[in-house]
Amino acid sequence: MKRVLVTGATGFIGQHCLDRLIELGYEVHAVSSKPQESQTAVFWHCANLLEAGCVERLIQTVKPSHLMHFAWSVVPGEWMSMAADVHFRWVQATLELIRSFHEAGGQRAVMAGSCAEYDWSYGYCSESITPLVPSTFYGVSKRTVQYVIDAYSNLAELNTAWGRVFFIYGPNEKPTRLVASVIRSLLLREKALCTHGNQVRDFLYVEDVADAFVSLLGSDTTGAVNIASGEPIRLKDLVLKIAEKLNSVPLVGLGAVEAREGEAKFVVGDVTRLSNEIGWAPSFSLDEGLDKTIHWWRQVLSSGSID
């Protein structure tokens, strides 16, 4: 049986991978920094991957044949400015995880990278063409990990892939992120204050992101693969689409917030590898994903579980 270890399994992407992995016949071992209720279909492990010796103990306990690595400390809205030592420690932990995984007989590893690895001044991000010139230490950290793991994988004959995530939305998203903050504000009948919204981005529903990663794990594709929709949309069009669904267009405050100085105008992923080599395509349209996200937020706000 294929035994997969999923780090960051309670995170935004990781939590959506578990059921899909079970459906495909994997024995699923999930890692969380906090204790989780036991489930018959998922073996939970409480572990702090940044703690000395933790990674090796975990790998020796589970002895996984497959690995999905999502764990990383990222605070929404602060990932560009978080202290360098936080990302540095995750670089160390990730490299240690891959080394221990390989030495324990691991066969296939898929890790989460980021579109922040690219030079955003190029706008259209292709794995084989766009320069990798990150503008943040977070992006540098992710790029460094992938560079080292690629070289290590070639030498050790380890099968690895690196999913570069673009812009995600969906249930359980942090309320400070764009889609979540707009939906939450409008449902509460509050002003949704935004920038001018002329920035163009590439959004993909979180369940599709998770399914793309699971498909990548089950493929033979190696190296970097963009996890994106490939569909450009202006932020203001996205915001107004949400507002129209909630009959709240007058509550949208475009231009009420200053855009960050030097912010990229266009960031969209080339999904040729994802589509052609893995044969993957999204299951949810933007409208369907937004409808599901709005429904989730209605339930959350009516229950009072998030202030």
C-alpha cells in the first residue's frame, strides 16, 4: 500500500487533500502542530517540524513511501515581511525532511512552492522561461529549497515535484485575505474597502488546488509545476462579481486603500505542464467556487464561530 505523509495537514491546502488521498487508496498519515481528534481513515501525528530531531523521529515512525509537504509559517498579509529567521528555519526543516524521507526509503515527494519565486515584472509566469528572481525573503527561501532539492534528487535518484501555488480562495481561508475579507464584510453589511483593483491575478479554488497537488503526486512529472488557473482576472472585477452575488455593489469601496508601491500589475501562471503532462483541469469555475465560498461564510457567520 502507498503510505503518504502530509505535513501542514490542517492548513488551507493540506486539509482538502486528505479525503482525496483516501479515495485513491493511500494510507494517510497527517501532521499537525496541535493534537487532532483521531479518525479511522487518517493517522494523525502531533509534531513541531522546527523542533530539533522531530523530522527524523516522525519519518522513522511513519516510514512513508510518499510525501506531501505543505507546512510553512505564513501569515496572510505578512508573508512578504515576516522575519527572515522564520523562513530560514523552514528552509532547514524542509531540507531535513527530504533527506530523512529519502534515507528511510521514500519514493515520491511533492512540495508546495510559490509564485513568489518568479520575477513578477515579467507578468506571465512560465516554469521554463520566466526568471526566478524573488523580491521577498519568503520567495528566496522557497526558491532556495527547490534549487537544493532538485540537485539532491538528481544525485540521490529521488522522484520529486514542486508545485508553485498562485492565488487561492475558498472555505477556511483566513478572513484577512482578499476574497474572504470582501465576502465577510458584505455579508455583515459593512464597506469592503479595496485598492483600485486594476491588478491582474490568477485565482484557483482551494479544492482544485488540493486536487491538482494530489494529481501531481500520482504522476511521474518532476521539477516545478505551476498550480494555477491560467485565467487572468482584474481584482476589481473579482470584487464586483462577489458584490453582485450578494446584491451589495454600493458597499464596495474601490480605491479606498492605497495599493502597495511597486506592486506588480499582472501575475498569471502558465498551466501548460499542469494541463498537458498531468492531464489536470479545474472542476470548479470561478462562479462555482465563489458560490461555495459565500455559502461557507454564511454558515460561519450565522454560527458566530468567527468574529
